[in-house]
Amino acid sequence: MAEEFLTLMADLDGGAQARMAAWYGALREAGFTGKQTPGLPYHISLATFPLDKEQEAVEIMRKAGAAFSAFPVHISHMGLFAGGRVLFCAPERNPELDALHLACEKYPSQYPWTPHATLLIDEPGAVCAALPVLVKHFSPFIANITRLHLCAFWPTREIAATELIGKQ
């Protein structure tokens, strides 16, 4: 399968990674594995780019990394996307998150941006059956967005990453 698009993502800190990995572990123990991309850190997708805009996407990522410092987000809720194929946890929107998204979004999507971290992608019946398991384990917490990274999808190809080191 040929690559289809690029995604610029905001990675969550190590503590958030561990917490979400534990949530996914509980889902896995209950028999849910999903079809989500393995090996990616938990993240919030900020923007997508056409494949022929890879260098532009790298430049946007580096510029945002230099402009923004790490900042907290409150992972406060969970949800399902329409169609029931994606189970996620999500942050409250805040000025820093919105500003980072706007700094990265050069090619607006056809869908409104919904910041979220995917936990499970599967058939609707499996995702809906997994929701009660997540409800038992989920509790809100503060995570930090510390880094940006750019990947091409399908198959997954990691392109570049940068820490948030700026002052904004």
C-alpha cells in the first residue's frame, strides 16, 4: 500500500504515555486489541499535509518547536467518533493547544479539528463493548505536550521530530 498523507502530531509526556498505556493494557486484558497503528506514542494530531508537502511540513514543525515551549493539557474526557470505530481520550481545549494547532495547520481539513488521543480503532461493536472497560479505568489528569513529530501514513514512516523549546 502506498503512503497517502502526512500527519504532524503533538506527543504527550512520559507520565501520560504510561497512564494511557495502562488504559490500553486494561482494554487488551479484556480482549480488545484494535487496528490502531502500533508503536506510535500517544499523541494529539495537529495537522495533515499532502505527501508532496513533506519539506514544508518539516519546516512548519521545526518553526513551531522553536516557538512553543512544553505546556499542560487536561485530559478530562473520553469519547467515540461518529460511526463508533474510534475510542479516544481528549483534552480540554486551551489557548496554548489552539495556538499550536493554528501554527501547524497550513492545509485545513474537511472536518473540524477535534483534539484527541486514540486508544482503540476497531469495528463499532468492539469499540462500544470496550467503552465500559475504559470507564472503569479512566480518570482525568494533567499531561504535558513536549514534542512534535511528523509521520507519513500507510505504512507508517517516521520523518522527523522536535522538542518544544520556545518561549510561547
